[in-house]
Amino acid sequence: MSDPNLPFSSTGDAPFPGPGSMGTITDGVFGNISVDLDTEHGTLVVEGERIPRVELSRLPGGTNNECVPIGTRDGSGLSMAVAGTQVRVSPARGHLTRRSYRVDTTYGGTTYRLVPCGDADSKLLKNRRHIGVFTSRGDGSVEAKWQPSMKVQPPDAAVGYTLAAAFGTGAKSSFELILDALDAFTPAK
């Protein structure tokens, strides 16, 4: 199943390598962060010395969408815990607009939203304030750039890395999708 909004063209190009995809990321503020993503089984663990542990998993019996690293955008088919506390994760459906690829969650009274802001990047909002930009191709590798004017807390980093790794980042703009559709209907010379 191909998703035209993602920055790769087909599932053959999707960089989701399957079980055991993991890596250690060095964050300039929070040090080493481990990301263990198993796309086949739909599990993700994010942890580090200075951030709380987050576990996100696809529940048994749900469908596996190969265009989403964790395997689903159905919030009822996901379980997420931050520092042992269950939280609800609410991914939007993910269709034509960048905003439709947003993912929301609340932890400790703080509302987080990861929403695409470019072809490859998504911004993390904390209580509607932009605190950082994440980049991930869905293979467990994640990069964060924090807003210098914001005081970022350990749960912010834990949630941001988790959402970026689980759902990927970025999406094509509606304008790009229209151009792609027009190009597909243009006869080849």
C-alpha cells in the first residue's frame, strides 16, 4: 500500500527494516537516547539516562499499515505508557493535508502534538507552543532540533522522540500532491 503523502514513493522504498531496528541517538540537551523500533511486531521503546522510558505498542489483532512505522494510525489499536503511566495516543487519519498526519497525546497535564511542517520534518507542540523539530524516516533514527528560547523538559523529549519514531515525520504538501496527480495523467512523450 503506497501513501502519496510520504517522502518516498512506495512500500518498496519505505525504510522500515522490520524487527530489531534500533539505535542510540545523541541529543544535545538530553544525551544518549535509545530507540528500539520493531516494525514487524509493532513495538517501540524509547529511553535514556535523562528522559523517562516510553513504551508504545500496536495491540494484537489490529491491521498492519506498512506506511506507518508502528503499523497503525488507529489510536484504539495502540497502547502507550510514559514512565509507567498509561496515556492515550491519538493519530489523525493521515490523508491529503499535512495537518491530517498530526499525532496528539497528553501526559502529566501537558498536551503534545507532532505535526508535519515540511516534506521530511514535523514540529512538536507543547500546549500549542512550538518547542522543537523532529526528523525521522521511520527506521528508528530520529533527530531533534530544540527551539533555543524554550525550556525543554525530559518528558517533552521522551514523547517527541517516541511520536517521531512511531509515526515518522513530514508529509508532502497538498500542492505537491496535486502536481504529482497532474503529472501522472500527463501522457509520456
